[in-house]
Amino acid sequence: MQICVIPGDGIGPEVIAVATAALRVLAPDLTIKEAEAGWAVFQRTGTALPETTLALAREATAILFGAVASPSHPVPGYRSPIVELRRTLDLYANIRPTVGNEVDLVVVRENTEDLYIGRERLEDDGATAIAERVITRAASARIVRTACELARTRQAYGHPGKVTIVHKANVLRVSDGLFRTVALEVAADYPELTFEERLVDVAAMQLAAQPQRFDVIVTTNMFGDILSDIACIHGGGLGVAASSNLGHGRALFEPVHGAAPDIAGRGIANPTAALNCVVMLLDWIGRPHAAERLRSAITAVAAAGIRTPDVGGQATTREVADEILNQLSAQM
Ligand code: ATP
Ligand code: MG
């Protein structure tokens, strides 16, 4: 099985080096191929996502992605490589787990349509701005099915098997009305799960105040974007949050954080989010035992107080990495 590793820019290479080292220990049989993407390669070659990278990403079963820096103002020819990868590979489901004190939930966000399709225009000599929102039956059905399958898998591990369908169908009667109708149709195929509906504003409030009542949340693209950042609060912050993008038997795993230019090169980036990506990757390729080994190593190292400054410690990336690898070899 082939894994494509794309470290990217900023702290991407720093945290991905740690994640790759752990992956090599936990799954030595995997073929790991490294590839370039991002701002640095754009400046050198004029493309942020070289053809060779795209080819390796297509060949791979799973992709481990670090972070890419994006220019703060539009640069001609620069297209975000992560957006390009999601689109080209049709990675339609964005999955963001949050695990914290009494909280264990996953936000499943549709990744390909909604207001984010980029169909915006000005009318009335610039006095009116219009954005189109597209919701399709096909995309709604596959995202809800992804959420249901995930809830069912989690149920086998003791989770409640509950799916919360989030929409705003009382106002967006046509577009969210379609999403809601399709979601309820798909739900009928999963009698072993329980379903509930929430309007997005209520869901946001409850996710902030009572996150322990959720298991799997499924929603459209923009609502999912916002809700997954709210969920993040309960999970120990940007330094630990991981996510995946799934579609067509392929998956891309990436930390929620970005390139973090303010701390890049200082050796203090928290590698936990990247390591949690490896946990998700191992689970996804069907190696729950290896995933559990890494999960317990991460927990043990944090419990021993070996933490980077963002989570209240004084350790460097290197020190956390060494401890993780020590833990993994001590488990043997
Ligand atoms: P980008 O534009 O690539 O998203 P950013 O400036 O928004 O970059 P983020 O990576 O989103 O930076 O991070 C936001 C803040 O959180 C920064 O101050 C950063 O230093 C901190 N941060 C993010 N990830 C980590 C990490 N892994 N370890 C420590 N601090 C982090
Ligand atoms: Mg950011």
C-alpha cells in the first residue's frame, strides 16, 4: 500500500517529519513517497501543485498532508494546492473529530458545493453582490451516507450511534429543504442509528455549551466549516486537531492548523495534530491496533508533561517526537 506524504510549508515539514517517523515504526510495510506542494515550490517553479505530486497523490491510497502557506493577497497563477487536491480527487467528505473532557464527537462536512463554489458576482454597478448556493441530491446523499457509516463504525466501539442533521431549512426552504429531504431518506436505511435535526444556529449554541450531547454531526459545506471550528474549542486547540478528507476509496489527512509562519523554524511546533492524522490514517486503512498504540503513546507523553508551549509546556518538537518514539518502542 502506498502513502503519499506532502509536508508543505512553514511548520508543515517540522510536524510531518514526526508523523512520518511514527508511521514508519507502526506500519513498516507501507511504501511512503514524499512530494512537494505549496508556496515554496510555487516560488521556485511557478506551480503550487506540481504534476509529479498530483500523480503520486492519485497513485496513493492515503495522503498525509502538512500545511501550505498561502499569500495574503491574490497572486496570479497561485491556486491553493489543498483546494486543488480536494477538487481533483473529489474528496467530498471533510471529517473532523473532537475528543476532549467528556466530549467525543465528529463533524462531517460536505466539501464540494454550497456557497463555496465561487459563483459570486457584482451587479448594479457594484452596489449589489450575489453569491450562488448549490445543493445537489447526489452530494447530499453521499455525505449523509458517509456520516451514517461513520456513526455505525463508532457504535461498534461504544458510541451512541446518533446522527445530528444540521440545516436551516426553515429559511433556506429550497436548498436546505433538499438537503434535509435527502438526509431523511438516507436515514431510513439505517434503522440501528438514531437521528435528530437541528437548525444551524441552535446547533452552534449547543455545540459551544453542551458538546457532550453530540456524536456525529452532518451538514452542508459552510455550516460545517463554522461548526467544526466551534467543536475545536473542546479538543485541546489547533495544536492537536486533525482532519480527513474522504472520497472514492481515497483519503487525505491533514492537521486543522495552517503553516503557522509565526513559529516556523523555531522547533516548538506541536506535532500532536500531525500524529493524530496518523492515528486516523491507520484506522482508515484498517489497522486499529496500530492506531491504538499511537493514540496511547500520545496520551502518555502529554500526561507525563512533555508538551510544547501552545499546550502549556516547555518541550520542543524534537523532545515530544523522541518521547513518542520511545513510548512506541517500549510497547513492543
Ligand atoms: P495559515 O494562513 O497557514 O493558516 P496562520 O497564521 O493562520 O497560518 P495557523 O497555523 O492557522 O496560522 O495558526 C494560528 C495560530 O496557532 C498561530 O499563532 C500558530 O502559531 C498557532 N499554532 C498553529 N498550529 C500550531 C502547532 N502545531 N503548534 C503550536 N502552535 C500552533
Ligand atoms: Mg489559519
